[in-house]
Amino acid sequence: MTNARQQTAAISISDRRDRAITLAPAVLVLAFGFLSPLINLAIESLKEFTPGRVGSVENAATTVQNYHELANQAFANVLLTTFWIGGVAALVGQLVAFPLAYFIVRRLSPRMRTLALGFLITLVLSSVLIKTYAIELTFGSVGILRPLLLTVGLSANSREYINIVVIAGLVHSIIPVATLTLMGAMQSIDPRLLDAAQSLGAPGWKAHLSITLPLSLPALVSSTLISLTFAISAFVIPMVLGRGRVLFMSNVIYTRFSDIANYPSGAAISLVMLATALAVISVITLAHAWKSRR
Amino acid sequence: MISAVEFQSVGKSFGETVALDNISFSVKPGETIALLGPSGCGKTTILRLIAGFERPDSGTITIGGKSMAGLKPYERNVGLLFQHYALFPHMTVEQNIGYGLRHRGHAAREIPARVAEMLDLVRLTGFGHRRPNELSGGQQQRVALARALATHPSLLLLDEPLSALDAKLRHELRTELKDVLAAVGSTAIVVTHDQEEAMSLGERIFVMSRGEIMQSGKPDDVYWRPKSRFVADFMGRTNWIRGSVVATDGSVSTFRSEFGWEFPVAASRDGAAMKDVCVRPESVEISSGTGRAGAIGMAGRVEDVVTLGAFRHVSVELSSGDRIISACANRPDISFEAGQEITISMPPQACVLFA
Amino acid sequence: MSTHSRTARSGDRVAGALAYGVVGLGLAFLAIPLAITCLMAFDARTFLGPLPPPALSLHWFERLASQADILSSLRTSLVLAVLTTILSVSIGTAAAVGLARGDFPGKGILTSAFLSPLIVPPVVIGFGLLLFLSKAGITNGMARLLLGHVIVTAPYCIRTGLASLLGADRRLTDAAMILGATERQAFWSITIPLMKTGIITGAIFAFAISMDDVSISLFLSDPSATTLPVTLVSNMRAAFDLTIAAAAVILMAVTVVLIVVLDRLVGFDNVVGQGLFRS
């Protein structure tokens, strides 16, 4: 039966009215609380900065000055820091999440699996503040992992030490989400494929390299990119763990707001950040399109 | 007499696709009709129009003499057994069966008794507190039937009622469904793509194709006297023999195949135009030896035998060169082998002429 | 045994040990910092000392409870989270029903638009709202926070709502209508109960996210309405002591309660099926 077609055609006038009623609140909230602020940000980013005002002066001159000011070494460093620390954290996160997801899906009893799921979901729903604080306690002045880092020759005050702590903070948040994302893909891999590979003479680790890894590669790619988007828009983690020495783009926006009240410049950085986030997202979309074309 | 359901020149299209092309028919009160056809033939559209899920583009639909124009599904007293049942997964069996009673304004204190009565009717007493996902496919089907019948609908619609069940269960439940329909005595329309289901459940069958009713009538009429090639093929296996009518004497004509085999067939009004004969395999009688060959019989040789349990399909090459398949009962005392000499014969009334 | 299979076996052993090692270290890395935080919150010392605490006491909790700003911001956070949850679930569930009702032009674009706040950095949303709401003249702190939180939580409710409607066949509402229920009755007696798992999952995510948010709230809080995480962040930056560990224990307890509710009502397996985590 052409059921799909019939159901589409079954939409009556009352359906159309119901649809308008059900969608209207979300559309209004989205338009007022999301789209308008973003458009306003774009306009604001082109306004001349007048110190000591919330927002620009009425009829302030239009200028690209705020963007031009970003073309300096300091902001380039911020951009670079955001991406390299975020990127390393995203990759380390996958390195742990991939075997962890496989372990939970294939090696645990249903009971233990539920327990592991509960643990991961608890971590996802836990406050980023708690997690950040916990990392600070673990690596901070009295932390138990501090001696470990000190013995490999890192000074507690060095830039490297702070970088590692920030990465640890990001990874702690990335692992649960990435694991849950990868578990979906792992579940859909037929376990008999591994048996088949091994019965054809491949040792276990090679079977994984030739079966599990390629089949979950699309999921791994998007999980990495999702983690990267999370990492580069992180705010609390670099703010608390970076001790003012590791600055992400979001921290600079906040500084523009709280310390020097330069809103037009904050708006310009916001737009740069939005553009980078969208760029990463569009890579995910392209990867998906590429996956479904194959 | 007022028809239980009547379609007058009903048309319905979905975009470019014509689902129903100017359909007219009527169903007598208490009658069970089977709408039979391949998917996309429009049978489900008829059902959805009667239920009120769709509105016709043209024509009128009446139920019990009352026009249904503009009436919502809940304003019609129609029961519907959905394909795959559409039981409410979050309600118990009792709540499912009582749902219609609650919404059709039955007094709350009468509902439990009616639900119990329905559970008894479908032999599921004691299952009232289960959830649909705790029931087998056959039990779910019976709950769906009880739910559809609970509100005493003037008309019961059944959409592929047995298609979700496996073959053995399907046979059992077909009989049971027939008994229940007879017991409640309501008018019923069964939609199905399975000709066995249609013939066993329907007192009349409407064979549909591409939005049109190709033929309607009693199961035997439609089966033995198909009016079109489509109906002949859709209702079951057939042998097609190409040739021409060479003589007609009263109700019997003589047909001559391309290979020169002559045999008697049921006469048709415009015999001269007829180029094909359709004969069902089970009408082709087969006996060992060539002794009975003559005016009625035709000698031949067995080419192949396929055993299907209750039946055997025997492929035969006749001495004329024609090929024909015979379906005969599978018996331990009779056997056929490839190469064996046999004789076949067919009653003239089983041989239907086509242009 | 052939050399080939012997090397294959030892390769397997090394790879297996490596994989288990990573899994073990990963789980330890996830769990240990949280465990340390819980332990340190009960440290009897009045200063931040090395592990393990020599004695346990509740004095950090007492100190926390004595801070007026903590208590008032906790109240703000709870009220805000409840209001956010109610609004997001209502808006999100309605939108999911609207999106699931047949195909219509622009459906795909609208769905992406509804989910787009999830891909915009929260700091950008917070900063953008701050500028826009100041311009629009909305100065009430609670209203600003509520709008900001609904923007980022409603998409979760839409997502879980849509996922739960995938299982709800259109034929079930058809069945209800042929049994005498009006569209409205069918909606409340069939559609909404079928969306239960999605609604609950969405509600718990909305509550938890609202309770935890820092990035947006930091911009929208004002002296009249400051959320608990915002207060904690500024305390953390002012002085790093263990009152925050005590607060973390309380927040973790709230999360655990939410998780238990989630498991009882929905089940973790279903949560993963709600489309919140997908590649």
C-alpha cells in the first residue's frame, strides 16, 4: 500500500491549523531569544566602540575596526590555543571513548552495561563546574596527581602543566558524550563479522582493525568533531583551570564584557567564534553526506 | 432494502495517482465482502474512505442510507481492525477494549461487563490485565477484533486481518474470525491481498486493480468464471492455451490449440474472437496409461513432478506438443514419474475462453 | 603451533592488555576526581590539605549553609530550573508534535532551526542575549535567565519528543478516532502518553542543564537573580577552599536523584535511544 503517500495526503485543514498552533511557541521563542540576538550581535560588531556604555551609542558609526583589531598576534594566539588544546582533548577523548564503548557494548553483562550507562549519563548530566572543580582538586596544589606530573619534570607553574590540566578537564567532559555516541555505532555492528574475520585467520586485533574500526569510522569522525565543537566553545573549564594563562575565545568574549566593557569587540569575537563553530559543524554535515553517498 | 454501505461514483486521487476511479457498489446488511487486489489497487483507500480518514474527491458514500459527507471518523459508527492491529501499547487489554465504550458515551458501570463479554467472545478471559506486548500475535489480533466490535458498530472493517500471522495460525484464526463474524452478524468488509483469505471470509469478492473493481461475485463464480485475464491470474494458478474456436454446438465449443489439439470448452457469445483458453491446474485430470485417450482425453508424457504436500503439480507434454500443468491430490497409492505415459482430460465448463 | 599463530596470539595478548588498560585508566580518570571531591568535602581540617583527610566532619557544609549568597542563589537556581523545565517541555513537546504531523514544505529547515541553539557556543548565546535584551529594555534578571535557559534546553525536549513520536504510529490516533475519540481526546489519551519517555527524558535534561549552566547565566545574572553555579564560580575564583566541594556533593546528589528517577521512569537504554547521543 502507498501508506506514506496516503498519510501525507490525509493532512486536513484542521491538521494544518493544529500544526501552526503547536509550532508557534517554539518559533516565537527561537526568533526572539535566538535569532534576534544573533542578528543584533552582527550589527553590534560593526559599531564603533564608545567606552562606558552597554551596547553602542545610538547612530554610532559603522566600522570594521572591531574585526580589524582582531588581526593581531594576541588574538591569533587565542585562536591557536583554543584549537590546539581543543583538538588534542577531542583526540585523547576518542582514544579512551572508543575502547570504552566497545567494552561496554560487547564485554559487559546486561546488568553491568546498565550500570555503566547510568554512570556515563550521570557524568553527562553533572555540572561542568563540579567536574572542573574535581579536576582542580586532583591536579591542584594538594592533588594526588600533582606528584605524578612533577616527577616527569613539569613545574607546577609552567605553561605545560596548565595546558595538561585544561586538557584533562576537557577530556573528562568529552569521554562520556563520545562513548555514548560511539556505543550507538558499535551496537549496530554485527558481532558475527568479527567471528567471520577470525575464522578466516585474522588474529583478534587485526580483525578489529579490519572490521570494528572501519565500520565505526563515520561515527568516530563525527564523534571527534562533536567533541571538538564542545572543546572550542568551552568556557568554564579554561576559565577555572587555565588560571588566566590559558585563554579560549569564549574567555576573551567574557573579558571584553566584564573587564573592559567593550561590547562591539565582544560581538566581533562572538561572530568569529560562531563562524568557526559552524565551520566544524559543516564538516560533520559533509562527512555525513559523504557517508550516505557511499 | 437500505444498503449497509453504498458507494456512488466515488473518485479519489492522491496528487497524480488515481487511487479510485469512479467506483460504485453496495453491500447488503449482514453481508461479508472481501476486497481483493494487489497493493496499490485502491482497496485500502475504500476502507479509509468508509472510516472517514479520507474524503472522496467526487461521488457519495452512504452508510445505512445516511450520507457520510463531512462526518469525522468518531461521528461514524464503524469498527476497524487495523493491519498490525494498532493496539494502544500503553494500555492493558481491558483498557484497549473499553476505549471505544468510554468515548462513545457508554455508562461507566456498564463498561466492565461489556469488556468481559468481548473477552469471552474472543476467548481471552483472564487476559484483561496484560499489556499488548505481553501477548502473542494471534492474541493481539483477537484483542483488536474485540476492541473493534465492543461498541456494536453497524459496520466492521478489517484491514489485512491475518497478514501479520504465520501460516498455521492464519488458518486457525481464519475459521475463528469467520465464526465471530457470524455470531455478531454485523456487516463486514475485509481488505486483503490473499485470495485464499478473500474466498474463505467473503460471501462476495470484489477483485480490484488500479482503482477499479474488475469483477465481483461469489467466490466460486470469480474463481471459475473470471471475466478478465487479470482476475484469472490473480485468483490462482492457470494454464493458458493459445488457439482458436473451430466449431460451436449449443453450450459447448470446440477449441483447437496452436499445436492442433482439439478439446471441448464452455461456449462464449463471440466465440470467433476468442484466442485463449484458461484452465485451472486442478481441473486437469490425469490418469496413467494412454487407454482412455479419445474424444475427451489426450495422451501425453510426464515431464516433471513437484510435490507440495497435499498436492502434486505434474507438468505434462501432450502428444500434440502442448504443455499443461495438472494439480492432483497427493496420494500414497498413485505416483507419477518423468517420462511416464499418461492421459489428461478436462471438463468443458472448466475451460474459459478469452479474447 | 605454527609461528604465525604464535605471533598472532601474542599480538592479541598485547592488544587486549592495551585496550583493557585504556578502559581501566579511562574509568579511573572519570571516577577518581569525583570521588576525591566527595571525600574532601568531609575533611575536618579547616584548610586545604593533602589527601587523605585525618578526620571527617560536616563543617564545610555548615560553612556553605551559612553563606547567604549561596542560599539565595540556590533558591534562584531551583526556581529557574523548574520554570525552565515546564516551559521547555511544553514548547518542545508541542513543536515535536507539530513537526511529526505529516510532511510540509520547510519541515527539514524548521527542524534544523529548532535544534540550532545546540551548535552555537553558549557564551555567544549568553553575550548575544545580554546585548539584545538590554536594547529591548528587558531588565528583569529572572526573565532574562529564563529565556536564556529555555533557548538551550528546548532543543533537547524537541529532540526527545521527536524520537519518542517515531514509535507512535499515526494509525494509533486513527484507531482512537474510529473508536469515538475526537482529535483532542486522541491527543491527550494516545499521543501524549506515548511520548512519555521522551517528555521525561527531555524534562530531566532540561532541569539538569538549567541547574548547571554557567556560560549563559554568567552574562544574564544580576544582583537580584544569581544562579548557584555563577555564585560558585566567583567564589572559586576568589578563594579556592572546600566549601565548593561541599556544594559539589550537594549538586551531585541532585544529579544522582535525577538519574535514579530517569532510570525508574524511562530506563537508561531508552535514554540512549532518544536521539540525544548520535553520530
